[in-house]
Amino acid sequence: MTRREYRPAAARGATSVPVGAWRRFRALISTSWWLFRPLLILCALGLLFVVSFVAYTHFTAPDTYWREFAIAMIGTLLTVSGSFAVALYAFRDQLRRRREVQTLRRFDDETWRRRSLVVGGMRIPDIMVVASCRLDRDWTDHARIEWEPALTHPRPQDPLATRAREERLPSLLARARKESIAFTDDGCVDLASARVDLEQREGARRPVYRLTPTTATYYDFATTAANLDAPLEGDDSLTGTSLRHAWGLDLRSLEDVQDLPCMAKVGVGTAVVTKDDRLVLGVRGRTMIAGSGPISARGRSKVHIVAEGMVPGDLDADGRIDPRETSIRGLHEELLIGGSSRDLGRVIELHATGFYVDQLRMQPCFAYLARTDLTWDELASAAPSSQDFWEVSQLIDLPFDVAHVGLRRLLLGKHPDMEFASNHAAATVWFACLHRFGFHRMRDVLSIPLPPQS
């Protein structure tokens, strides 16, 4: 069996087009008109004031119509200037948000180079950000996602993927039976291809992510993408080699998923916050992917958010795949909250907080922040009635406030009692904090030293 040569789309060639000075200037004006407009207004007010004052002092006589007109003009300009100065406070806030947007864009690009999400002292490995939310704004406010209306043909089966399934599946099934872990070959959604375009909207360009889904099964994921670093068995030259090394996997852009020799299983994570501002975390039970038990090797509880793999039935009103529907389904199945009569609590807000790629398992993932009308005590009482509550051994809450040292310790990986069960859980909580507190504040609180533990 020969090794497959994997070449990311970003490395297969590129073309460059020269851009002239006039085009660059027009692009600068188009993208920065929000900044130039108040400056132009200020210059116009200043010019009118100078003209009125010069006319008042040199070209008008006392007790004449033009002298009174000049006085009235000067008074009007002073009043307008005062009002404009007050309006600049709002502009300052807009400027601050604009700087944060630019910082976030650079930060998102940096995750692809670092192969991890790094903010201050926090590091979430193997996470590359496609799109981030902003302070109190969903990422879908400044980008658009468009799924193909029908599931395409399944991805061609790679010979190494077939070999890995034949070698690994029997032991996984045996482990599931021995430890009484649910492990079934359910249907899931594989991102077959992705394309990023730009569209003009309200004088600005925004990205459009055009995604093509296809069907796959969970056993294929569990034996390949979920375990890329395990050595292969056998008696040939590939024995002891991992799938990652044999395939030479290295995603450099979202578009590279179409050339993967294994599936790109779509995942959805939701951070839940209660009415009284408590972040809901579940101590992960025994699962095939997140770990064999609820306690880590360091004796800390492994906590997770509401995590679901997208299935072919997660469709919106137009019959298209929609990760928002996956999030809603997960909230109902794991915590019995949502918008139906079967739920014990309602989801009053559901924010799209992030879109990222997990290089560890080659998964494109969507992050959400859900706010419920239940308090923590009410949710903790209602959740055990949900159908999938068996996936957690217990629920834990933390104040959803970055000023709280417990949440900071968890994000920094230094909490004495708990740690995230996966990089997906850590990324989902990060995006929830980014939506609630903004990038600059998160960067600051994750950079200052932690107080000593008592």
C-alpha cells in the first residue's frame, strides 16, 4: 500500500493580480468612510466658523442685517459644534469596536499559523478560527453561511481508512460492551467541500461560506478522524505509523476539507447560561471519544458543554442542513430546554458565536451561546429528566463572569477541581465569553496573574 500524497488547496498554486494606486485609494475610502465622514463634518464646521468670524470682524458694520446674520451663524455653529462633540462619544465607542474587529481579524488569521487559539495565558490546541463573534454580535451578522440544498454523494473511501476501520472497530465494539458505553453507527454529516466568496453589502464586503454536506456514519469517524494519531497495525511498511503521518494531513484553509482522505464530521457545541448568570457545565461521563471516565489523570473532573454531532435530520424550515437546529436538538436532549411544549425551560436567546476547524480530529465546528429562562437551581432539578442526561455524571455551575477567578482558572487550565474534556469544550466557552465580554477585556483578564490558591 503506497502512501497517499496530500496537498492542501492553499499549496497547489496561486495567482496574483496587481492593484493600482487609484484602486487602493478607492478601497480605502470605501472601507473607511465611517471614519472619514465625522472628520469631514468637523472640517466643514470649522471652515464655516472661520468664514463667519472673518465676515463678522472685517466685512460687516454694526447694527446692519449682515452683522446680525453673522452673529446668528456663529451662535448656530457653536451650538452645532457642541452637539457634535457630544456625538463624538458615540463615535469613540464605534472606533473602539472597529479596532476590536481589526484585532479579531488578525487574531483569527493567527490561529491558522499557530495551529492553536492563544489569548494571554490561555492556549486551546488544534483550533483554527474561521469566523468569530464580536461583543454582543453574532458572527453571522458580518458573514453569511449557505448550505447546499441537498446532501451530495458520500466521500470516496480511502484504502487506509478502510484498513483502519477493519483493524480498530472490533476493539472499539468490545470496549463499548465491556464498559456499557453507547456506541452505535448512527448517521452524521461530513463537510464534503467548502468555498469562500465575498459579497457586497451596505458598502462593505463580507464573506460567504458556501458549504456542501454529505452523509457518513459514526463508525467511520471513530476509526479514522477521531483517532488520527494511533499507530496502525499489520506487518507492512506502514505498521506503527499514524494516519495523520501516512496521509500528511495539514489543513491550511477551510477549503482543504474537500481533499481530505477521511471525513470532516461537522460538530456543534453550545454553552448554556442560566437566568441568574451561571455557566452550566457537565462532568463528562464515559464516552468513546471524550475519555474513558469522568476523572482526568490529574484527578480533576472533565467538564463539557452541550456537544452534538450534526445528523442529516438537522434541517431548517427550507429543508437545508443548519447547525442551529443541531444546537436546539442538543439542548432539548441533554438539558430539556428549548422552545417546544415538551421542554421544561425555554431558550430565550441563541447566539452564533464561532465557526472553527479542529485539526486534532479534522472537524469543522460551530459554537453557540444559549440563555435560558431557568435559574441554576431550576435547571439542575429539570435536567435529569432529559433523554441524554446519562452522558454526564453530574452538572456543575460557575459564575458567567470573567472577573470570577474560577472561570479564569478553568480557561487557563489551572482550576484545581476541573478541566475541559476536550478542546471543543474549551473553544465553545471561549467564544461565549468573547460574545459577552469582548476580545480586549478577555485578553486583559487572561493575561494578568492569578491570585494564589487558598
